Amino acid sequence: MKRQRRCAVVCLLALLGLALAGAPLAPGSAADETLTLTVLATTDMHGNVWPHDYLLGRPVERGLAKVATYVKQVRARQPNTLLVDCGDTFQGTPLAYLYAEKYPSEPNPVVAAMNALGYDAMAVGNHEFNFGLRPLWRIKEQAQFPLLAANVASTYHDSRRDFPPYLIRTVGGVRVAILGMVTPAVPRWDPPAHRVGYEFRDLVETARQYVPELRRKADLVILIIHSGLGRDPVSGEREQELYPEEDHVWDIAEQAPGLDAIFFGHSHQELPGKVVNGVLLVQAKNWAQSVAEAEFVLTRTGERWQVTEKSSRLVPMDASIAADPEILELTRAAHERTEQYLNTVLGEVGEEVSARTGRVEDHPLVELIQRAQLHYGRAEVSLAALFSTATRWRAGPLTIRDVYRLYFYENKLYTVEITGAQLKQALEYSARSFNTYPWPADGSPLADLPGYNYDMAEGVSYQIDVSRPPGERIVNLQFQGAPLAPERKLRVALNSYRWSGGGAYDMLRHARVVHETDQEVRELIIAYLLEQKEKKFIPATDRNWEIIPAEARAAIIKWATTPPPPRPPQPAAAPAPAAAR
């Protein structure tokens, strides 16, 4: 009897389960309380829309058109998806330059592509200020998504000029708060005219101000920010940086409780995901080389949703992902116009020139930059850096593309008045870029410093004694054939980045300007080449500086011209690891 009764109860429960399976679910039932939401993020796209390297003139595996294909694939399988960007978006390629400077009244192709793709929001990046405020304001007007910057206070009190701090979107019934910020180091790199009316405030303090408010208003709170991690991603040790205010993503995670995730950029690194103090940190690769994808599982409790799981990964925009035809067609005219511009012939290169030794000896390509700056800056001395030692001009037609390879940053030209003592101080600071000689057999002669912060001078002659300690290396500094007196005043041409304090050249920052141009240094180099009667570029220098002692000079030139050893074969890449709480 007990067995029969037990069978009867089991059969009754089975029938009841079938009946319930076919019935509509009541609101708030257990099966109704879980939702998955996806956030896709890009960062530091720098005007890369087409999968094309404009400096080399060839296809590459990157760009917003490839991102578009992946975004559409995700949206097809997951309707609860947000798409955000972490800044440095509208500067960096010749295409971006042309539509900021040459054709500012026409629709910006990068903005048009982002509008078509349906971005929800982006954080302002430091390079958004490179072209000045009017181009930035035009971008704001054209964008169908907000440019967020909670830590940028504005004196304009005008929605066309102010940057909103955050956006709240409802996705699948979940209220999502998107807070945006930008590194407050912008004044270190751009002149005051490019940021007048704006004040850049501390990142951690701003996060502490807004996160509690957003936590009350939203179920999911994320930060999109143009700032680096500021720590070693494995050890968590603080990194040594030139600007203490620049990179604070890790600090925000530790000191501003209430965030669920931070999507960040600026450092051109990538991080598949790391949890710090319960906050998921994710960084996509620059130039739209990868997309950060984070998945949040939320459970509803009463009227509120709570994050119960979160994970992230990076999706490379490799050959397996084709460029989206819609985005390509939308921006085709801009792309073709850019290629036509880059192919403009300026003259002829007499013999191939490689910049491999451009930072270790006086070099003809650097000499060209210096000569243009001296000429258009009406200066006695010029300071300039070589941005890439990979620059190479082949023998044959000299085009704008070649000049772009040599000078790809957006800098204006300033001429300042400084003393001989300040110039020597700047050259000593620059000479820190060398390790002290003799160098170990397996060591590098160059210190671990960005090459674009190593300035060379023209208009004076000097030697860099790398056997001496940093700060005591500039010897035999002469101007017009005589030792340069510390009190001697000089008219020195330099770019706007250096004048603003870029590279922490504090001795040059905001020096008295005696002359300035409204053109990019690259455009001045182009104009200088066009003005020359001899249209053939013949590599030559005046050898006004050198490294000593002689054996150190020979060793460092040999080091610079020796190809690196081939890399050993790499194992097949495993899928990017996910981070989860």
C-alpha cells in the first residue's frame, strides 16, 4: 500500500509539473528573475575606421569597420547589449586629421561610423583636445551619443560645450549607469587655447562624488574612462610615471566603492579582465585591434536587480572577422580622399633613408624637421624628436605619406625665449635617455623612456658624454662658434606638446612665446620641401652633435643598425582568459 501511495503521489506531481510548464509564468517567479546583459567596449581607436594602415598604404587587421561586424553578431544573439568607447577616438590617422583640419565643415567620417553602429556613449580622451575646441565641439554636435567627462568642469554652462558626467540607460528592465572620465593630465600636453573654459579634476575624488549617487539610481554601475591602470596588472605595484595625476584606474577600484566594472584605455595595452576590490577591470587593444566584451548576470530582488556574476574577455579583430560593408560604404569617399592626399608628390628622394640611427647620431630626417622649424619659427635654435626609428624613405617619389611617416603627431610650432642655462638643462634632461657607458653585453644603451621624449637640438653644437652620470653629460655646448653663456637669451623653436610640458620638460613649459604658427609642424615640413629649389631630397647633416667617447658612439651605432634576433616560433594562442567574480 505504501508503495502504491508513493507511486500515486509521484504521478500526481509529474502531471502537475506538466501543467505548470504549459502555463504562463507569474510576474516575479523564479524563472523570471535572472537577466544577462552584455557590454562591448573599444578604446583608443585614433581614427581607425577602415582596416588600412595609411602610413604604409596596406591592409591591416584592425578598425571600426571590423568592430561593426562583431557588434552586429553579438546583438543578433544578445539583444541586451550596450556599446561604449573609452576615448582618443577622433585623432591619429590622416583621415581623422583631414576632417578635423582640412574639411571641418563636412560630416566627420569617424563620428558617422559610430552613429551608424549605434554607440551608447563614449568617454572623452586627451587627444580629443589636439585640434582645439571648435573641432571638438563640432564632433559633439554631430555625435548621436554623449561624450562623457564627469571630472571636466566647464565655465560655459551650455549643453553644446559642457560634457555630461553620466548616462543612465534601461536595458531589458535593468537600469545601467555609465559614468565617464578623462585623465586630468590633459593640460600637460595641450596648450591653454585647446582647453580654455575647462578644469580637469582628480579622478578618484570625482568617482567618490558620483558613484554613491549612481548606485542609488541604477542596478548596474560602470565607468568608462580614458586613463591607464597605474599599477602592474600582476603584482599590483604602482608604476613609475611622469605625471602623478595621469593613470588611476586601480586606485578608483580600491577607493570608490560601488562600481561593478571599469572599461579603460589610454595606455595602449590590453587586459582581458582583472577583479580589484570586487570591480571588474577590462581594457581593449588600441586602434580597434580588439573589442572588450563583458557579461553581467543579474538577479531581481523586489524592484531592484543585483549583479550575481560577471566575466570578461577580449575578442581580437583578426582575419576571421570581415569588415562591415555598410561602414565601408559610408566612409568610402573619405577613405579615398585620404589616400589621394597621401599620394601627393612633393619631390624626389635621391637615395633610401632609414631612421634606425636617428636617435644616436645627427640624422638627415631629424635635420629636415629642425630646418623647417627654424625657418617658419624665425628661430635661432630648434628642438625636435624623432617619433619612430622605423621610418624609412625609399628612393623615388617623395610624397605626403612619407612626411606623415616622419611626423605623425598633431603639433603646432611655437618659438619661445629661453636662456642658455635653460637650453642646457633641457638637453641634460633629454640625455637621460641613454644608460651610462660602458653597457653590459646583454644590456641596452637606451634607458626605458619613450623615444618621442628624446629631443635633439639644431643651431647649437654639443656632445653627449654617456660615460658621465645623468645631469652632467652635455659638454662643449656652443652657439655661433663660442661657448654658450648661461645668461644668453635664445629664440628656440619647439612643438606645442613640449611647450605644454609634454615629457615633463618643466624648464620649457609655458616659456614666453615670441612667435607661433597656426599650422601643424607636419604641414610646415611639407611647405618647406615645396619651397626648395632643388626638389630632390639628398640626405645630409651638419653633424652639430655627437655621442662621446668615440668607442661608445661606435658601439651604439652598431647596436642601432644590428637587426634584432629572430623571434622563436610561438605556440598557438589560447583563447583570452576571462575574469570573473
